[in-house]
Amino acid sequence: ACDGPPTECIDEADALIGPLVVPPVGTGHLDTAVTSPLVECLTVFNESPGGNELCDPVSVDKTTWGRVKGTYR
């Protein structure tokens, strides 16, 4: 079974970022003590084979662009 993307981590990161604008345009800043757990959660998701250590690796059908175009003509 696959738990899918870590939506809780993404929602927490979005809430922390909110309207912040990073330098040099803005003065937004987030303390790494606050962001580190979210970085870890998202890194595990991004670096695992299927996007999540509980997911099977994503299979990709290797085909040519011409075959794809021909399918939709």
C-alpha cells in the first residue's frame, strides 16, 4: 500500500511560508529549528524510489514521441 504524498508536511510548510518574501526582495525568514522536521519529511518523500518509502517504484512506459502522437491522432 502507498500512503501517497506527505500532504501534512506540505500543508505545514505552506502555512509557515505564508506571505513571506525572501531577500533580496523581502525580509522573510524562517528559523531552521522550525523547518528542519519538514525538510526531513519532504526529503524522504522526494528521494524514495516511488515518491514514498512505502510506495512501489513508479513504472515508466518507454515509448517514442511519434507513437504517443499517433495514439492521439
